[in-house]
Amino acid sequence: MPICSYLVTPTPGSMEQLSLKFHTIPECEVVPSTNKNLLLLLTETESDDHEKELQTTLKGIPEIECLALSFASNEELPK
Amino acid sequence: MRMTRREYMRNMALASASAAAASLVPGVLFAEEIEIFNQASVKWDKAPCRFCGVGCGLLIGVREGKAVAVKGDPESTVNHGLCCVKGYHSVMSIYGSDRLKHAYVRKNGKLEQVSVEEALDLVADKMKQTIAEHGKDSVSMYGSGQWTIPDGFVASKFMKGCIGTNNLEANARLCMASAVTGFMTSFGLDEPMGCYDDIEHSNVFVMWGNNMSEMHPVLFSRILNVRQRNPQAKIIDLSTRDTRTSKAADYHFLFTPQSDLAIANGICYEIVKNDWVNHEFVKKHTNFHSGKTQIGYGLEDKFAFTDKPEPMSFEQYKAFLEDYTPEKVEKISGVKADDIRFLAQVFADPKNKVSSFWCMGMNQHTRGTWINNLVYNIHLLLGKISTPGNNPFSLTGQPSACGTVREVGTLTHKLPHGEVSDPKAREMAAKIWNVPVERIDPKPSLHTVEMFRALDRGDLRFMWIQVTNPMVTMPKLNRYREATLKQDRFIVVSDIYQTPTTDIADVILPSAMWIEREGMYGNSERRTQHFNKMIDPPGEAISDTWQIIQVAKRLGFDKEFAYSDENHIEEIWAEYCQFHNSPKHAMAPYEVLKARPGVRWPFWNGKETRWRYNSADDPAAKKEGFDFYGKPEGRAWIWARPYEPPPENPDQDYPFWLNTGRVIEHWHSGSMTRRIPVLHQAVPEAYVEINPIDAKRMNIQNGELIEVTSRRGTIQIKTVINGRGRPPKGQVFIPFFDESYLINELTLDAFCPISKQPDYKKCAVKIIKIS
Ligand code: SF4
């Protein structure tokens, strides 16, 4: 049950377009910044395979200039 | 509706990204309010960070009885709203799915759940029985620099004032003892003269074996800010390994392990030779001493050492320094003679305000006291001390190594004020604690390494361990683990998670953690920070303070521990403050601590002190200019301390140095941070860093499993080549946060004979390619 959050930098001028694109992906929730070229992205998937699929989708989005992972949990802990 | 764990994780994920954005892009605003930060139902309260000795101020968001968010406290002058990755995720360490919620007792070799009351009865009975059979000095307590101040205070009162034994130690012996003896021998009083405000006043920052960018990241970011604003500001890194700090530094000098002693003397040689000495300051405020040499390494049981200071003249000191010409130092340290001259020039340049920083590199050192003295010498010779921007600064690793272990004095030789050997200190303690003075033993007993040796020998039969994980962190671990498992040894462990230390316990007590109880920590800059109880502890967990009080009462010390359930922290604080009721060390009253994000002592006439010994700022300094009032005549001591080699050097059989330490993501033995998903996933396991030239010569690939062996143990571990750190040729580095790779089975239990602090930074190992 992976949950991740990212800082996303859109390519110049594509902030709005990228926000709209994330809204069409059911696993994504997005919070855009009002004063900087930056978005917060929260993703939730059902399984590791599902997560891999989402990663492939994200990699294919041309408006993403930089995707920096901030948080990741799939509850796989050492104990 | 109560929040599910999944909702909690979602909130933390968003809070984490938002906090990261705020620290990377100052002033960033978001279209929607980040739900968790703005909900009216979230109540915010201040607390110091649970993790390192920087002591960042945090604001903790609590909703429905659960800590759900963290942000940096903008009111705290430590961090001005910033945190590192551990701080931002700190509350998640509370909610590991395997928190200890109940007590356990070992019956027929198996741990069985019992009520906390039953476990406390057993602890008290066992203590009573052990004392009756083997005497009061057969029982001991081993705590931590993560103890809150009240935890340490009641531990000291219980062991020293009630049981009457000095068998009380804390893991700060493993990280801070050399800093203490360094301060005591040079200044007569513990803890830094300066404070973090020095950073913004300095323009030269010298890191003495201190990977500050990972170990004290928020302070390092303050230094980077200074450099960004002032292009003349310089960071100088002196280290035995290439680290993130080295990469950020303007100058980086790699030296051979242990040779910092020679480097510091070499700098002093140049200062004296070029007559850069601040003669007026030296004449008025210092004098010179030498001590014993060839002082040993404490490798044998019952090792004893007492130094013998002898006064010396400036001319004699000058003659002593003749052994440390830059050329001679180059031979010992590998640092070029011209670089030694350069370092001396940088220190001495009147335009420069210089801060020296260090932590484990200088303290975990078989000559730890000496190297502390030698760095003070540089600052004293130049008069660059106790003034804004000019200070030597010994950083701490744990959140309350200073507040609890050093100030309350939870070490064998200490009392909350002064030492057990001092009749006046014993009288004061007896009066405040309301116990007979004869009960306080005037002789210090066992320091940490010797305590575990005594357990092995059978001199000790009972040990109560709180908030620390010695079965990961003791050097030469195999011997001391076997000691705990011997027949007739009884081990009690208070903790919040199962660890290798709870694995060897006879009784496990579940502890309330950090904001699950009220308490105070004291950070590196003499700052005491109070935090409220914000949430309930899980199950039957109770605070370490209350555990000790309950056992003390069961042993008949009701009168001494007649604190109330509701206000015991406030009552303990009031009692503790009586020990420090003077301009030298007065603590802030409870209400002041509650209201502010920390107060630096001495707190006198409503004012905190930033620069001790400086008559302009320190209420206890009475002489003109400076007054080092901890020493006779108010003079600090400049020490002639030579270079002496470490006890174990690489040789034909064990040709590599082994260095151990931490990484930014993990706190100490990892029992908390490895349960924080994002930190665990960032660095899921320990590894061995190896120099690429050594790797190539031995045909070792990145990520390959290799065997690392010392004379004491062996582990198999994966390599990292050119990772975040890079050891020089002939050295390997292994972090100690991962209980699956017990690197301390390899380390040596040699220690500084004065401080008794072990050296985790250097021993000899060999490495073998497995396949
Ligand atoms: S620097 Fe230390 S005190 Fe500050 S947030 Fe990080 S771990 Fe906590």
C-alpha cells in the first residue's frame, strides 16, 4: 500500500497544464504553489506492481522537469 | 471520526513534502492550505527535537490525541523554523507498529507479559535481594544523554542519595566524557563558553573531525548561510575521511587518525614562533601546565590513572612545542607543512573571527582530553575566546547529554553540583535531598566500560538500563554481551521498542517517549528546553522518571520521593534548581522554561548568558575583561600535551583503519529512525565505505558483500565505493545504526585514561573479498 509525496518542478510555463494532468490520474493528488514554480504531489497505490505502473506513467509526463521524493511508506519496516 | 493509520501516513506524507518545500524554497505558498497544518482541530505546542544535541525547537501538531505534524519553531533561535530530515519526521518514531506497550519478565528463559506493577515489584525485590547478598555496590544503573533532566535527577538521588552507591553512569560517557574533562582541566568548569550565536559573528569555521553537515545539519546550514552572505567566510575541514562537510568546505585537510594532537601543537608552534601570541591576554588570563605522559589506554580491567599537573613557564612551553615544527607534524599527520603554517595564519589573522567545532572525532579518542585541551590552547594563546564569533565549541550528539548527564551529573564521580569526592558537594546534596550525608559515598566507582567489565567479572550483579542500547553501542561488544548473559546477572531494560538490549533483559519496562510525558532537555549551548506532555503513552507505558520513583518507593524511600503524580516534574525542577543557585550556573524558573523555546544558563536577574567568562556578559565574571573563575586566580590553563600514538595501528595482519559513525538519516543505534519509513527507506542498511583504489586493487565491486575482521570479531557487509563519504586509502568506515551489522563487535574498548571515553574512530581490521 505505498504512499509517497514529492516536490515537483514543472518545465517553464507548464505549471497549469501539469496540475490538470495530475488531476486526471486517480492515484495522484496535487497542491500547486501560488508564488513559485513548484507542486506538491501525493500518490497512493494499492500494491508494489501498481506503484511501478504509476512510476512509469510519471516518468512519461514531459511537463515534469524534476520529481524529488520527499516521503515514501509501504509499511515495510525492519521489525 | 478517528484517523486511520493510512490517513495518518497520508497526512505525514503531505506534511513532509510541505516542510521540505518550505526549507528548500523559502517563502513558498500553496494554493490550498496543507490540510494538516491549518486545521483548527490541530493544537500546536513547542518541544525540543527528540534527536540530536543541536536541540532544534519544534512545534508539534496534535489532533485527536495523536501527534500528526511537525514544523520548525520560528521562535527558537537555534533553528529559526528550520529542521533536518530527522526533525521533520520525528513524531513518526512514536508510532512504530511494534511499540512496547506492556512489561515483560523472563520466566524459564522466555519473556512473558506481566503488568507494569508486577514488573516494578520484581525490579525492587531483585535490587533489595542483590544488595542484601552482595552489598550496595553490586547494583548499578546505566542511563543516557536522552534521559530528560528529571529522569537523571531522580536516578542520581535514588542511586547516590538513597542506595548509597556511585554505580550510576550514562551513555554520554561514550560520547561526551572527553569534552567534560577537557573543559574541567582547561577551565575548571564544564560546558562551552560560547553559544550558537557565535556562528553569525564568525567568518572562519574550523571543523575538527566533525562531519557537521550530517551530524549537526541545522547548525551547518547556518554556517552555509553566513558564507553565502559573506564571500570572505571560510569553512576549513580537518578530517580523517572525505565527507559531505569536506565537499562543502573551502579547504579540506586529511590527516592520519590520532595525529590531530600533532596538528594542534603545530599550529601553536607557529603562533608562538611568529609571535602572534596575544601576550596581554595570556599574561592576565592564563597559566601553563604539563601533565603525565605515556598514560596508557585502559585496555586492562581495573585500569587506574590520575594525572599530575605541574606548572610550567611560557619558555618551557615554547621548548615543548619544538617537537611540533610544521615539518615534524607533516611526518606524523600527512598534512603538508605549508598547510600547517596556513592554518596557524588563519587562526592568528586579527581580521578573522574563528569558531572551532568538534564532536565525536575529538572526544572518542584515546587522548580525547588532551586534544580538547590543545584546541583550547590555540584559542587561549590568541585570546580568541569568550567573545562573539571567537570560540572553541564542543558540540554534543544527544539531546540532553549536557542537560542531564553533565549538568545533573549522572556519572559515577558527579553530583548535581560538584563531585562526590568533595565534602561540600556531598553536604549540599544531602541537605537538598534530605538524606544522611554519610550515605553518599565519597569514592567514584565504575565508569561505563569498567561497569560492564565488573558485570562480566561478577562484581556487579544487577543493572538497570534506561533509554539506551548498549548491546549495539558498547565497544568490544562480544565480551559485554556475554557478561549480561552470565548466571546471576539481572538486567532491567526500560525502552520504547524491542532492541538487542531488550533481547538480553530479565525485565522489560515500557517507557513513555518524549512528548508522551513532560520533561526538559539541555542542548549543546547550555540551553534548557521544556516540553509538555502532549499525548498519552501507549498501553501501560510510563515515564522513566516515574519508573524510578516507583521502585525507590518500593525500596522504602517514600519520604525522599514524595512527589505528586500531577506536578512531579515541576517539583523535581524546583528541587534541582537549588543545586545551581548562583550566577555561575543558575537555571531559569519553571514558568520561564514553559513560556520560552529554551533558556541558556546561567540565567541570572532575568537574563540568560551567551558568553561565559566574559565580564560584559557573564554575571559571575568579576575581573576586568575576562574571568575564568572555574580555576584558581581566574586563569585558564594552557596544557603541554604531546602526540602519542593509538593503541592499535594497522599492520601486516590487519592493514586497514576502521572508523565508525553515523549518517544524517539515522539516530544512534537506529531503534527509532529505522521505524520511520522515509528514513528507513533512504538508508535501509549499514554498509562499509572503501576507497576506490583499495577496491580496485582487491577487485571489490560497489555493493559486493565483503568480510571485515578485527582481532575481536567479524562481520559480512556490503561495500559502498564513492558514496556520501570516501575514506582515504587504507581506511574503511561503517555506520553503527543497523543492529543487523553489529560493528562494535569489532571495535576496541581502549579509552582516554582521563575521561574514560572509548575510541570508536580507530582500530585495525582486515577485509576479505568473499567470492
Ligand atoms: S539538527 Fe538535530 S535537533 Fe535539529 S532537527 Fe535535526 S536531528 Fe533534530
